[in-house]
Amino acid sequence: MPILKTPRGKRILHRAPRRTVAVMARWATTPLGAREVTRLLIDRRWLFLGLLLGLVLQLLPVPVGLTHEGRTVLTITAVATLYFITEAVPLPTVALMIAIFQVLLLGIAPNDVARSFMSDSVFFIMGSLMLAVAIVKQNLDRRIALFILNLTGPKISRIVFGVVTVSAIIASFIGEHTVAAMMLPVGITLVRLSSYSPRKVPGLAALLMFSIAYGCSIAGIGTPSGGARNAIMMGYWDEFGIAQISYLDWMIYCYPMVLVQIPFLTGILLFTFKPEVRDLTPALSALREQVEEDGPMGGQAWLAIGIFALTLLGWVTISGQIGMGTVALIGVTLYLSLGLVKWDDISVNVNWGVVLLYGGAISLGVQMKDTGAAEWLASSILQALTPLGAGHGIGLSAAVSALTTLLTNTMSNGAAVAVLGPITLNMAQHSGDSPIVVGLVTAVSSAFAYFTVVGTPACTIVYASGYLKTTDFLKVGWRMFIASFVLILLMSQFYWSLFHV
């Protein structure tokens, strides 16, 4: 074996065999590489803790009033929620686990599980993300962003207020899903113009993404067309013979809360996330230059706007007959057929993992409802809170709001209201409280899905940008919940009571 001439080289040559022997000796005395196994357990601790949690919950006796299947669904929900929060595995993997557990633990036929993953809501999320790509392709996002910046100016605090306000006002009439899909490209454009690398401005990115998502969420309560949960509660009031509430009545009750939450949301976001850039004057200048370079909108741009306008009109008018997802897919098909966007653009730029993730969340929500797990959970919590003074008045409103918030962060807001509505309305009637006030508390609280990626479609859509972490939702979510929780209690006691409802 050749020896290097330099002393340093000799020392290296002579040390290398000793290190090799030492390593081999340690491996010889460490059965099956225990150090590597230990490192794996530490790195994947949340994965194994989740599986351990599931095993423990499954071994516990089935509570009275809950079926074995219901207990299994709650176990899957607990494990999935832990994985959502800790990101122990890639989030789309959680959706795959939900499908596997439904087949193996619940004995549901694979085809039935697959059907529950591909509901109209999932088609809507998929179609919305595709439409966002088509909008970006036509550079329409730049023009919308420039319009907002011209209204607000370049200061980041005003821009956040502007994005929240625009998202909220539009979403209160045509639904948060639609507006989140429309505004996402606008937010992405502003982030990319603010830094050559969006990863360098995570605070700014989080501000803009949450301005869109939460702006849409707080506005969905404003009108009956703002979300399915509102229509579900109005239907319950009618079916129970309580009252027939008109579109205008609902707006009088709930729209003031939308307007009050806009400045609250703006302040909370600016307090939670510190933007790396506080003045977007350079971005505004660059945006103006880009729009000027694009020149006047051509025929393709106007055609793209027309298709999107038709899609919006379809969501408002015929989605009840053919589904919001079908309307979205019609819009995407028109974009593709007319050559306004290529399939390669869609396949590369759509986050398909988010589509799978939302499908898994909806599928799990269906099982919570079908097995009675959600109803059992609701009844158990409310019974436990009754001795604490939560059986009537402001205590009942607080309990209903907290319970609805808990469920809406693990299943869709419409499903949460569908499950809890009959329970909370019956409780109101038995306690002597106004069933309209309690119903409003239930429906409005279903918008408080601030804690998880899958809480609302708006959160899922902005998460698809890749700029947010699941922990970001927790960081700002608890602040938003406290503000919204206090506000809804004030509304129930001092505003809605003015109408003697």
C-alpha cells in the first residue's frame, strides 16, 4: 500500500485503519445496529406514538351508547388528527391510511371507500385548483393583484386589510371555496414579486395566504349562499316548525359579525406573522411594468374571463342541481378544449396530494356520521357540560360553539351542522332558550375551522401553494378562535336578542 510523503498524509493513512476497526468493533457489539434503530424511533416518534395511541384506544372497552364501529372511527380520527398536526408522515399519506383503516378495521368494501373519496366536494377542490392554474396562465392574477394594490397602496398592513376585505365581501355571496380558488393566484403573485425566492419571505407568504383563507372563512356566514351549513340550519328551522328565515333576515343577523371580524382578523395576522418586507413599492412597480408589458387584454384573456364568469354563475345558479364539482370541471374542460391552458401546465402545477388529502378527510367525516360516532361525541360532551352551567343561556351558547368548533376541525362544516343541528335545537327547546339563537351559534361556529389544513376547503386550497406548514394553522388558529368565540357570545347575548329570537 503506497504511503504519502507528507507527515500529514502518513497520519491520515495510519489513522484510517484504526477508525475502521473501531467502527467494526462497535457494530459487532451492537446487536442489529441498535443505534440506527434508536435514531429511527426518535426521528419517527410521532408515527409510532400515533400507532400506539390507536392500539390503546382500540383495546379500551367500548363506551356505553357507542358502537364498536363508532369507536373505531373515533380511533382513526384521533390518529389522523395527530398526524395532521405533527406531520409525522406526508399529509397525503394520512389520506391513504384513512382508506386502508376503513377497509381493514371497519370492513367497508374497497369500492365504497373509493366512492367516498371521490365526492362532488373533492371534484370541486380539484377543479378549483385547475382553474387557478388557468387564471395564472392568462396572467389575470397580475391584473387583480394590481387592482388591489392600487386601492390599498404598498404598505403591507393595508394590503393585508385589502386582501381580507376583498376576499370576505365576495365570499359572503358566492361561497368561500370559489373565492379562495380565485384569490390564490393573486396571493402567489404578490409573494413572488416581493422576493426572488419566496422561501426567503415565509412571514409575508403566511400573511397573504391566511388573509385569503381566513378572509373567506369569516365571510361564509354572511348570507345563506355563503355556505351549505347556512342552508342546512335554515332547513332545520323550517322542518322543526321553529321559523322560516329569509335571505335578508339571515344577512341582518350575521353580516355585522363579518364586518367586525375583518379588522380583528387583520390585526391578529399582523401580530402573529412578522413580514420580512413591510413596503411592497418595488413589487408594485414591477407589477405595473409586467402588466404594461402584457399590453391590453387580448381576445384569449377576455375569453378566459368569460369562462370564469360563467363558472361563477354556474356555482351560484345550477350547482344545487349538478354539483359544484361538476360546474368546476365544466370550466376546466372549456379552458382545455379552447387551448387557453395545456394539460401539462395543470398536471405540473396542481398539488394532487391536497386533492387526495381532502378526499380522505371527507371520507372520514362520512363514517363519523354514518356510524353515529359524531352524534355520540356531541351528546357526551354536552351532557358533561350541563352540570357546569352549560345547559342554558350563555353557558349553552359557549358549549355549543366549542363543540361545533371541535367537530368542524375534523369534518366538513356542512357535515358538522348536519350532525349537531338536531341535537342543539332540541337542547335549546328543552332549556327554554331560543332555538334560532342556538341554531345561529351552531351554524356560525362551524366557520371556526382555523386549526387544521382540512378544516375548510379554503384552508386546503391555500395550503396547496406550498408556502404554509401545518403548525402555522395552530399558531394563528387559537388566536382567531378566541376572538371569534368571544364575539359570537356577545352577538348571541346582546345583538340577536334584540330581535326577540
